[in-house]
Amino acid sequence: MERHPLCRKIYLELAPPTEEDARGDRERILDGLTGEYTTAVMPLQVMRKLYPLCRKAGWKVTLLMGFHDGVWEILDIEAGDTTDQLYGLAADYGSTTLVMQVVDLHTGEALTQQTAFNPQIPYGEEILSRIFYTKDQPEHLEELQQKTAEGFNALIRTCEEVTGIPKDQYGAMVIGGNTTMIHLLLGLSPWPVFETPFAPVAQQPGFVRAKELGLELPGYVYAFPSAANYLGGDIISGLLAAGLDQSPELSVFIDIGTNGELVAGNSEFLLAGAGAAGPALEGGISRYGMRADTGAVDRVTVQKDDLMLHVIGDEKPRGICGSGIVELLAGMFLNGWVDALGNLNPDASSRIIRVKNHLDEEREEAAVCYAWAAESKQQEDLVFTQTDIHEFIRTKAAAHTMVAYLIEEFGLHTDDIVHFYLAGAFGKYLDLESAITIGMYPDLPREKFVMLGNSSLDGAQKLLLDWHLVVRATELVKKITYVQFGNAGDFVEKMHAAQFLPYTDLDEYPSVKAKLARG
């Protein structure tokens, strides 16, 4: 299979200078390039390496070529034939984690995948905190840009150590990230992303020289374009990976975390919207909520009047993450621990207890204790309260309503959906049956659901391997019609209707209705 990666290696065997042919080293090399490389440019830092390298190599040299903005540039020159060594980096730049792959551009194989926490987290767990930190404070913006570069450079060094491939061999890097994260990477103020009329400083930053960003790489970084303030390059990258813009079949792409982004459409149209899902899906609504990390309850099985847990790292539980909450709520609903409104039934299990509200010590409320004090890391009862349940149901209602609203906007029905793509870490680890049971997703035939995992990273890898996708990504953005859910007249009304388990009309969820009938 022919590949068209964002960087190439060209081996040249050149005639040495003579009195009859005293062309400069630069000109000799550029004249030796043919085909699509005849208009290539050579920057000063490469010219400075020509002497004495070319003469010592006997005029047998390899050029590392980088593609950017329709131009091929000579990024480096090496002695001898090193064309068998060609690598690039694909990255997903999330608000919580940075994920990076080293990709062999000859084979398309990911040689390693490394993850690190985003170094911006100390400046605010939520993106909004980071936006406010940089507002009218250029020194703070510079600080976050530098922290971002340090985070990526640390990952690059880890990749070097794991693969043994030096960083000057990574000829290109592609990044998928939301609009705010890309602004902070580039040192652009993210404030316009947040402030009406929500016009970012740059929606299509394209190619930027890595060294301008403080990254220890020889070539260029390509950042996926964004379609709107809350529909960023991570989603465009994911859409590219899923191929929504190439298929005539109606598909839905959804990535839900702290924010929820959704796109519905096909090769003819793409309708998109985004909204704040809140911290519920990362466990953030509960006193004992946490990310999917060591000690987090990520699986729950409810059986009649008791439950069983799975804990990440096989340690004592410290709290519960989003996937665990979904399974807990679904299991409680099917076993009668909660009703359709999410109200706990104290007669259903001895695990349903009364606790003080952690925000208001004067008030008691019902809660389910999923780990007793003797079982937990903190040696205290781990509970999910009635307040937590209602907050989570509001979050799942938002996810449900985004799907329903976009489908209805085009006069379609959920039955028309051929593929339902679930992107992101939450979608990857979520138990699909549980998510449908609580009404987070529509009750479709299960074969229609496709778990994409980190589609932002997958799209970055695809573009790294084929520079033609730069054009496709740009065209994809142009296809998108963006809906501001906050401006949708009946969105809030529809969301209220979705604040039931699984939905106001149980007939919309025949598989759940059948499970309830079986008891």
C-alpha cells in the first residue's frame, strides 16, 4: 500500500564538485531532487550542516523532508542511506491527559504509546479555570504555554527511551485537541473561546514549526482545525477516523466527558452540537467520585439486595468513576433499588442508608453504600447519595437530548441511524447495556454501536500517514452546521423529559422494558 506521510526520506548520490562544476552544496542537493520535491526549500539550520557532512559522506546523503502548507522542506541531512528509519508522532491533547504514539511511517505501526497527566491541571481541574487564569495576563498565558511544551517534551523523551529512536528522527507531529487546549499550546489567548460571540483566535492553525512551540523536534506540528468554540480538533480528528464524511449512511458520533460533543450526518451533511455535560461522567459530582485511576470502582454488579465491585488496580476502593456509576445506577434500577425518577428505595437493600449531606451537615439524605468502611481504602463508608443520583440523571438526560435533538432537526428518526460511534475513554470503557438501561443512548440494535476508543489519536495517526487528509480535514469542517443547544427553543423542555430511567416513555426502550418485566 502506497503511503503519503507528512515527512519522507530521500536518498541522493551526488557528483562531487569539480573545477568544471563548482555549484554550491545547497544547489547541488536541490538540483538532485526530482518530481514533487523540485520546489523544496532548505532552511539556514540545514545549510549550516552541509559542510563538512557532504564531503565526509562522499556525497551520499539522506534528506529528511517535511510537508507543510503545500511545500516540502528539508528538515535535516544525514550521511549515508537512512531511508529505512522514518518516524512521526501522533498525539491526543486532552485537558486531563496527553497521549502520544511513535509511528513507523513505513509500516503504519505504532511502536509505543505513552500517557501523562496534562501539566496544566495544577492551574485548574476545569478548563474554565485555566481560561480565567490567562485572561488579560500575558505572563500567565506564556506560563501555561511553556508548561504544555514541557509536558509534550517529557513524553517525547519517554518515547525516545522506550523505542531507542532519537527525537531528531521524528519528522512530523499531528495533534488532536479541543479549541482551548490548542490555543494554550500555541500561546493564543483562549478567552474568545469562552466569551460571546465565541470566535476563537484561530480555528485552523495548520502547521507550526515545532521549535516555535518549544518542542524538541526537527519539523512541523499540525493541529487539527476546530469547527466551533466547543467543537474542537479532537472531534474533527475523530470524525476523520470514523469516516462520517465519506459514508452515505446516517451515523452519529458522540464523545461525552466533562463536555459532550455530538455530530450526526453522512457524506451529504454534518450537523453538530456541543454542551457542558458537567463533571458527572468523570465521577466529579460525588464526594467519592474520581477519575478512572487506581482505586476507582469501574464495574458494579447489583444482584437482588447486594452488589459486587471491580476496582482498578485490584486495590481497596477509594471512590467510583463514571463507568462504575453507570453500572451502579443501571443495576439499582433493574433490581428495584431506585424508581424511574431515581429515588432510592430503603426497603430494597441494607446498603441503602441515611447519611449527612456533605455540603449541608444539617440535612440527611438517602444514599447507597457501595463499599463499607472496613472494605475501603479510607476506612470510611463510600456512598453515592440521592443528590448524586439526581445530578447524574440530569447529565445523562443532556447526552440523550443532544442525540434526539440533532436527529429531529433533519426530520429523521433513531431507526435511521446505521452506525452509532462512541468515542473517548468513557465510551471505550462504558458498559453499553448499562448505558442504554439508564437512557444515556437510544435503544438501538447493539450491532449499530461502534466503540472507537481514542478516536482523536486514531485520526492524528491517519493524517500523519497521509498528507492528503489535511485537505479532507479542512473540507470536513466546512460541511459542519453547528447548533448552539443553549439557543434551541425546546432543548430544556426535551431534557426535562429525559430525566427518567430510562426515559419518560418506556416504550422507547423495549429492551429495558423486557428486562424489567422479567424481574
